[in-house]
Amino acid sequence: MQSRWKDADAARYRAAAGSDPADLDLADRVYTSRLIGGDPDLVLHGGGNTSVKTIRLWPDGSRRPTLHVKGSGWDLATIEGPGLPALDLEALQSARNMPPMSDEEMVAFLRANLLDPTAPNPSLETLLHAFLPAKFVDHSHASAVLALANQPDAAQIGSDIYGKRVAVVDYVMPGYDLSIEAARIFDSSPDCEGLWLVNHGLFTFGDTAEQSYARMIEFATMAERFLEDHKAALDPEPGAEQTPPDAATEFTTSLQEAIAQTHHGWAKVVFDFRTSRLIRAILDQPQNVQALQRGTVTPDHVIRLKPFPLVLQCDATVADIGNALKDFSTRYHQYFEQGASQAAEPKIMLDPLPRLVLVPGLGIFGIGKSAGDAKIVADLAMQMVRVVAAAERYGRFEPLHPLRLFEMEYWSLEQAKLKSG
């Protein structure tokens, strides 16, 4: 992985920020956030988050320690200053000594400490950013890291690769619980330069934006080389074939017809078809197809991809696809019932339509209600097939247990939106 830092570009961001030291810090944060967001092997479609700690003038005339952190709805690739809302840092840090919070309480607490009350909701991992003492903090879902962080012995692998430079955090649900646990782990390894989150991703931090970003690139590269040393190198990003084969066009028509027959609320769907020699080669291996059905490569992808894809044969008829869709729906109902039975509050089931379809011999289909939704699914799937193939070459792709994925897909705040609707 290559660093894309350029002194001249960083200087341009700073020159446009003016003379306020806080605005200069924010300019550095925006610049490296975009560098991270612009690399699909670090984050995709709103994934990851970044922050900077600074001193800023507040409306009451005081100058306070302030945390700027990525806000909900913003993408690191295109983020601007308003996408990194400012919060009272000392108030956030006091949360470590407060009683535990529910998700709803945490979001309310974060909003109560915004400099601008109209700003977007801060990242779910804001408290973790606040608890870490470094000025700049970066979090990514680097592809090579995910291939190794989803191994049965992921914690040991992290230690083997980085030694004491990176502290290992076993999986904890993102949000308040992860913030508390990761801060505790950091306190036991205060000289570490990053955090290896099992089944999740990577954090790096530093005194400057350049240092934190450089560590992200270095640590992701170390994961890539570890895979290479074990003959499990991550496949390069495949170039999509410009003209889908006729078989894909025919298959799309059959898929559309079968969905219309079995999912009446989805009479209008959009597909994003992707194929390449590499994708077909990966899907031609039954071991990979089976592994791709175990779960997503990082927790938040379940919101876009569902906990497992639909697998179809390239010669499937409309009737075959219809039966497979019904089987998928039955499996999804079982997944929901198992998760809901262990949840602390009642859950409303989401629709059981698959979002990702794998067709060995043909390619992958992303499904959405809009072209944008389908593209996001297909982009995430392109990363997923490469990550899982590398993970299987190394050892065994072992993502989160379905009950842990359920917690993410049926996060209480998202459920509240459904109930209010």
C-alpha cells in the first residue's frame, strides 16, 4: 500500500483554512481523512472514521479542548469541515467515570455536547476517539487487515505482526462498550501506536495528521506482506469487464421476474452486475463460495449486505430462482428469530430480500431500490470476495457469529426509526 501524502497538497488545505490554529488542525484532519477515504482498500462508502483534538473558541467566549470527529452521513472520500462536528472534549472524557450508557443515552449525551446543535450525529465511535490521548486518530477497514482479523487466531496474528506497536482488542459491539474496552486496553499499553480490533478493523493515532496516516499505511502494508509471506496475498482489485456477457443480461431478466413474484414490495429493483476473470475464478472454488456465506468482513457491512448472500447457479430458471428466494427468506426468518429471542427489547424484522447474489461462472449482483444502493452493495461485495479468498488461502475465514451480526443489523437506534415510522 502506497502513501498518497503530498506536502504541497497538505499546504494548500492549510492555506485555505486561515490563521486560526483550530481551523488549521481541522484542515489537516480533512486532508488525511480524504486520503484514507479515497483508497477502497482502506474504507468504502462511509466506512471508517477520523478525529482531531484541538482548542476552539465556543459561543460563551471560552476556549475549550474540542474534538472534531466524523459525522453520520459523511463519506471520508469527500468529507469537508462540517462533516467533522465539534464536541466538548472534557465532557466526553468524563463519560469514562459515568454509569454505563445505552445507545440512545450515548447519542443524546453526544448531541448535548456539540458546539453546533444542528450538526450531524457524531460517529458511533466518538467516545473511543475522545478516550485515546493522541491528537489525531484514524480508523479503517483495510482489506488485508480484515483477511487476518477474521481468522480463528486473529488476536495472536495481530501480536505476531506488530508486537507491542499495536494493542489487540477482542470483538466488542461498536459504540459505548467498545469505547470503554478499547480505552482500557490502551491504558495497559500506553506506548502503542494503534489498535487491532478482532473481526472489525484497525485504529492508528499520532501527534500529527501525517504521522497517524503514515502509521495506517505502514500497518496495512505489514498485513499485506504477512499475507504474501504465507502465500495468501490479497488479489489486486479486478477491473470490471466493460460489456456484460449475454448470459448476464438473460440472468438479470430472470432474477427480476423471480423477485417480482416472491417479494411484492420489491416490484422495482435495481441491479449492479460485476464480473471479471478474477471474480469468476474466486467463485469457481466451492470453498470460497461456502466461506462467503459465513458472514460479512466487518460488522457495519451487514446493514448493506445482509448477514449472508444468495447463491444461484448460472443456468437457474425463474422457478429455480423463486425457490431459492423462498429458501433465503426462510433462513433469514430463522436468523431473525434467533437474534430477536436474545435481544433485550422487541425487534421489528427487516425485509428478507437478499442484497448480494453470487453466481459462480457468471459474477455478482448487487440489489437495491436505487442505482446508488445497488452500487454500494456491489462495491462492498468486490472487496468482500477478495478478502475472503485471501483469508481462506491463509487459513479459515471466520467472521462474527450471526448473533453478533444481528446486534449490528438490528441496532436499537435504527429500530427506533422503524417504530416511529
